[in-house]
Amino acid sequence: MSTTPSISAGQTAPVTPSPQLTPFEAQVVEVFTDLVQLLGLPKSVGEIYGLLFATAEPLVFAEIERKLDLSKGSVSQGLRTLRELGAIIPADPELDLGGTHSGLETPRATRWVAVVELRRLLGSLLRERLVPYIKRQDQRMLAATQSLIAAEPDLTSASLKILQSRLSKLETWQARASTVLPLIGKML
Amino acid sequence: MSTTPSISAGQTAPVTPSPQLTPFEAQVVEVFTDLVQLLGLPKSVGEIYGLLFATAEPLVFAEIERKLDLSKGSVSQGLRTLRELGAIIPADPELDLGGTHSGLETPRATRWVAVVELRRLLGSLLRERLVPYIKRQDQRMLAATQSLIAAEPDLTSASLKILQSRLSKLETWQARASTVLPLIGKML
DNA sequence: TGCAGGTTTCAATTAAAATTGAAACGGTGG
DNA sequence: CCACCGTTTCAATTTTAATTGAAACCTGCA
């Protein structure tokens, strides 16, 4: 499976050593490491997703570890994150059903595949990251409003007016976000 | 090191010192530090914008520095970022027009105000961050496609099919993004 | 019960940002 | 030309986040 590796001299891959990756895999991995950093996730998460995206067959833990030259810790953590985001799924349904039908069954490793449907990815991103964020902000806005009320006597009425209008603007943003985002999630 | 932060004797304010801020200001600042970290910008940028958002009158460099207890460097860098994002503007139009009509004019400091219109903020965020990002990704996708073509002989035709379909899916994402985002920008 | 992969945990380490502060840079009025 | 004020620059530092690797933890099997 490995194309002739070890680029050796010539083009030293600079930032991304990509030791065990084909050029194609390396390119795709780069696409996703970049995307993932835009989203504020660790690079390793992008590498793992990128590798799975660039690979037709499912991969197991150990292959990911080897091809990307990552530690077990990173792979474990990265797979967990991607699983939680719904960006990867086990290739084999959880079935135990077939029974213990062979002698050479060692507890086989989970084989992972990338979820490549944009709607699913965006959907869970919204659900997992934006929605909790908005919840947090709602709390904060409430607190801010109360602080403003408490401060009232200390402000000129002109300032108060302005600040009130800004706060209400913020609340509008919030409201818009918390109605629009779930909607988008549904629409995808 | 420090497993436990070792509270020791210091009465130094802990995580959120907010030394010179009213409770209201502190709350609003928190809202924006959080938002800004979601966007992958430095915290200080959120603090500065939050302070300006929470203040009815324009503020000058020195006041920001003092109220947020930031270094000159951070304030300068933060103001620059916010300016570039179109999130703040000078309160006083750049006018020199009136002429040098007074004797007590020291080179006055720029007074900054927050831009509070969501559409403007989102618009420039799209323009300044997402659009350049998409440009970069376009490049990468091209490279990836070429790599795949180059690798063709090394792949089973089944794998090749799958990878080609994934790539084209990626390209679709890209295309959608690069048409939809500018559109959104306009619509705001 | 013991063993053998496979995976997770978590303190220590390393890498990556962000922040600082001192020095340099205008530009303006004296 | 000089001295001053507001601002920017940038190397050094600090802070924060990601990565590592060894040990613990399953779980099914013999």
C-alpha cells in the first residue's frame, strides 16, 4: 500500500513532516488541519479527520497513530473529539449478534470512517459548540443587564440611554442567533 | 508545576482582575472576551471591544490601557485588529479642515467608539477572515486533486472512485462556501 | 484467574500564542 | 531644532493549550 516513501533530499516538507503519508493524503490533511484551526480545535484533530477523509477504507487506532506519527494520547483524544462532533463513525455497526463464531477472534480494533456529509458535520458543530456557547452568553447578558440596573444612579441619563440601547442590541443579536442557528441546523 | 495554585498570602485579584471596571463593564467585557475567543482572536481584543461597547463616550488609548490594565503593546495591537475588522472607528472624523485654529492644541489622542451594528461587524469578519481562508483552501484543493491524479496507478480503481467522489464533495463545499458567503455579506 | 490486545487517563513536557515593556517612531507646537 | 505626547514595534517573557508516553483500565478469551 505504501508508495515509495522517504522523500529524503529534495523537497523537505517544512511545517508538516508527513512521514508516512502519500502526497495526496498530505494535501488533504493540510486542508483539514487548516479548517480545524479556524474552528479552534487542535491540529491533531484535523490531521486525523483529514487522513480518514483521504482514505477509502476504514482505519484503526494503530494505523492512524503510525501514519500521522502521533502519540496514543493524541489519537485517543482526537478520535473522541471527532466522535463527539459526529465527524467520524465506527465502520462496523456495534453488532455482537453473529455470535462467537470463530477461534481466532481477538478483540478487534474499532475501524473508523469519516462522515463526509456537510450537513451532518455542520449540524453537530452547531449543536456541540454554538448552542452551548449561546446558552452561556444568555447567562452573561442577564448578569450584565442587572449590573446596569444596579449602576443606574451613577450614570447620567444620557449615558444610561445609550448603554440601554446597546444592551438591547446585544440581546437582539442573541435572540437572532438562538432562533436562527437551530433553524439552520434543521435546514441542512 | 504548581499542582495547586498555592493561594499564599497574595491578595492579587485572580483570574479576572477587572481592577478599574464597574460591574457592568466587567460583565460586558466578559461577553466579548468569550465571543472573541470563539472566533480565535486574542482575549485582549475582546476586552477592548467590550469596554468600548460598555462605554457611552469614546475612549482614548490611555484610558483603555488603564481601565483594562493592559500594556501599551496589547492596546495598540488590539486597536489595530479591531480597526481592521471594522469593529471600532475613530469618534472624530479625520478632519484637519478647520485649520490650526487654536493655541492650546496638543496632538490630541484618537478617541475610539465601538461599531455596534451587527451587519457591519459580520460583514467585515467575513471579508477579513473567511474570504482569505477560502482562497487558501482553493489552492490546497487544487494541489490535492493533482496529487490524486498523480497517484492514480497506485490505487485500486475502487479506492480511486471513492476518493474522487470525496474530493468532488470537498469541492462542492468550497464552491458553496465561496458563493454563499459573499452573498450573506451583501444581504446583511 | 491470568493474559493480550485495544483504548483511555493524566502528569510532565513541548509547542504556540499572547502579553509585556522598553526603545524607536512620527508629528506638532515652542 | 528640540522636546513632548501618542502610538507602534519587537525581542523577551509569561500564559495557555496541545502533545507525549507510561501506567491503568477494560473486555473477552483461554
